[in-house]
Amino acid sequence: MKFSKIIAVFAILAAMSGTGEAKEAQRTMKLSLDEALRMAKENNFVIKAAKSRVAQAEAKITQTRQSTLPKVTISENAVVTNDPGAALVFKLQQNIVETADFSPAKLNNAFVINDFNTSVTVMQPIFNADAAVGRAIAKSAKTAQEYMAGRTAETIELQVSKLYYGLVLARRNIEAIDQSIATMQVHSREAAAGYSSGMMSKSDKLSTEVRLAELNEQKLMLFDAVKNASDALKSLLNIDSNVTIVPAGDFVVDRGVPLVDDDRAPEKRKDLLAMQGYRDIAAKQAEMARAARLPRVNGFLRTDLHSSEIFNGGSSWMMGLNVQWDLFDGMASEGKIQEARAQELEAMYTYEAARDGSLVEVRKSLRELKTAKARIAVARQALDEAKVSLDYISTQFRSGMAMTFELLMREGAFTYAKLRLNQAQYDYCIAKSELTYYAGSN
């Protein structure tokens, strides 16, 4: 009986341990770069806000349909009066006038009358030139917002890529520092043994400990870099702050360099296309201001129901045309035309500046990409040479034929070579992402 109770207790403890391990596993998320980019597209608030601006632009297009569709209004008025003139009119509208109503006594001393007026009015635009231009502007604005939303998504993707590669860099540097710490711990023990046997000075022994302290300090700073990059990445992906992101990918260095024409501006880049749209909008605004000078023609139809009781009694209708033409509006139209022309020039200059700047950005990214690729080859060679040098000095140090400062110098060079290689690979990946972004190749 006791034995079965013991087994039950162990089973409960094992289940609780398994639950804890499951929760711990849920707090760790292995993430590739492609998965991170997909999550950003789905969850990032900035991208969602950009899509909302597209929806707003679509709503404005819907609003412009009022320039072609009829407007229907229904109203109800209730009046009680003993005004002689109004009383006679209401009786006429209610179709209840009698001959006796025109006698002087009744006209001068009208009885109180109730009038319920149900009115339905239909206004149909027939000719409204500036409204038609306004609808074209709304459509252009929506297209521009779609381009800007696409560019916003590309910008977030670039930020995600930089943070992801920054996380990879920090973790790889921690691995490099850990390897160096393990190596220096061995040499530190050897130095301590040499000091104990009188073959090494206290200064040499302390030098290895100082180097270990430096490496541990670097590691602490790298832990902060991991946390900073991870927090920023989780914010962009809208991930719970308690989750630990572990990058599943690594630096990928291509054999060749992407083919990019750095002599022509990437005019198909989404932000440049949006700027072209804004320039077209400014031009149409001048056209809209000129069209506002033309007359507006609207048709209307109105039907009225008058009665002393609601929804009852006499009815009438009228229909016709309304023409409105502002012959002089105090120079307001002229001012709007001038403003629109100035806005068009501003949009054109902004576009040209962005277009020229895009070439600078593409060339800069391409140079950095080529330089980073060359640096990777140099860093790999330096790492191999530093490894050979460190192995040789380590052997000499163990046999007492090399000084401590030589060992420390070679170890520092080897660690620095590893970090340089990691940095060069990181710079290559960042330059490649920026080149894609600035060239508009997504």
C-alpha cells in the first residue's frame, strides 16, 4: 500500500514537471527570417494602420458618388396656428377650402388649425464638373495610399531583417566569447599552476584573470544586445514580451552580387509611385478649381402631404431644375488655382529629390554589399591565421617557452578575428536587405 502511494506521488511530481517543461517550451519560439517577415505582415500595428488609411481612401471614393446619385430627404413638420393667411393656405394645401372660408368674418377671425406636412424631396445632380474631378482625385488618392501601404510594409520588413540579423550577430558573438572564455580558463589554471610551482610570476597569473574579466564583461554587454534586439523584434511582430525568440536561421552569403542597375532610378519603387500619384492629384486639384467656375445643374422633385391628421389629407408635387453659377466669388477660385499649381510644383520637386536620392541609396547599399563580401574573405583568412598562431603559442606557453603577454595577444587577436567575421557577415546581410529595399525589388 505504501509502495503504491509512493508511486502515485512520483507520478504527480512527474506530471507537474512535464507541465512546467511544456510552459517553458511555449515561452521559447524558434523563428526563421521568413516566418518573422510573415508575422510582421500579419500582426504589425504600423502596417495595419497603413491598410486602414487605404480603407479611408476607399471610403472617400464612396462619398464622391453623391455627385451622380440622387439625394432623397423625408421630413415632417407639425404646425398649430390661428394666423389668417397661414390658416387659409393650410386649408388650400389640405384640400378642405369652402366658399364660406372667404367671408370677411372668417378671414379676419380664423379658427385655430392644425397642419401636418409630410415632405419627400429628391435632388438629382445633372451637371457638376468639379465633383467629377473630385472623384478622380479620390481614386488617385486611394492608389497612392495603396503604394504607401506597400512601402510601409517594406520598411517594416527591413526593420525586422535588421533586428533579426542583429539578434543572430549577438548570439554568435556570445558563442565566440564563450569559446574564448573556455580557452582562457584553461590557460588561467595553467598560469595558476605555474605560479604555484614558482615558474611564473604573479603578474603573469593576474594577466590571465584580467583577460577573463574582460571577456565576461563583453559577454554581459552582448546579453544586453540580445535582449534589446529581441524586445524590439517582439514589438514589431506583436509577440508577448515573455516569449524568448531564438533565431532558427543564420547569415547567408551568396556567391555572387545581385544585378542592380545603379545608373537608373528605381521609378517602380512603391514610395516613388505614390509620389507620382500625389503629383497627379495636385494637378487635378488645379483642374477642379477651374471646373468650380462652371455652373451647377441639379434636378429636383418634391411631393407634400398636408393634413390636420398625420399621414392624411391633400397632396401636391413639383419638379424642376436648379442652375447655380457663381460669376464672381471674391477671387477665391483664382486663389485655389494658384495654390494647386504651387502644390503641384512642390510635389514635382519632392518626387525629383526622392528619385535622385534613391540612386544615392542604391549605390551606397551596393558598395557596402561588395565591400562586406570582400571583408568576409579577408576576415576568414585572418581567422585561420589567428587560429594557427594561437595554437602554436598555446603549445609554447604550456612548455614554458612563450610569455603570458604573447598568449594574451594571440588569444585577443583570435577572438577579434571571430568577431570581425561575424560583423562582416552581418554587414553583408544588412547591405543586401537595404539594397533590395532601396532598389524596390520586393
